[in-house]
Amino acid sequence: MNKLVIEIPYQIKMADSFFKRFKGFMFRKVPIRNEGLWIVPCNAVHMFFMKFPLDIVLLNEQNEVVGVHHSLKPWRMTKPIKEAHSTLELPAGSVSTLGIRMGNKIKCNTQ
């Protein structure tokens, strides 16, 4: 069965070092728009020190969606998902706007 592929139309930065993964979007004052962060490896996130909500998409090693959190608010956290290998942080509302669902395969252009 072919998985529906969702192409993310935003500029996605890769966070694949300890410091980049740790910092993420912390301390940014203005909500992100048309950008995102792909955190690898990562199977859960926290929103400590955040000033705005984010949509969180957890992906397995094949980039298939294994978890979704809509508009996760500051000072919240997600539970770890065993199957997740990476996490995509997107502007709040992106999951609905882009039609991202469990089982979709995600394609991103990363910087």
C-alpha cells in the first residue's frame, strides 16, 4: 500500500547536534511562519521557555507520521513515542492546513 506523501512547503532547518536540538525555537519572541525545525534524533519535545505554540509531528525512520500534537502550548511537553526517530516542529495550524495524518510519509527540503 502506497503512503500518501506530504511535502512540507516551508524552509526546514535541521537540528542534528546536541546544541541545535536543545535550543530549538526556545527564546524566540515571534511565532514562526513558513519555517520549521527537524530534530534528529528525537522522540519527544518540551515547550519550556517558548513564547508561542507549535505543531509537532513525530516521524519514524522512514519519515512516516507516528504522532501528532496540534498547537502544543508553551510550558507543555509530549510523552516519548517509542517508534519515533525524529520530530518536525511546524507553525501552529500547519498539521491541519497541510492535511498531515498518521501514517503519511513526510518530505522536506532541509537547510
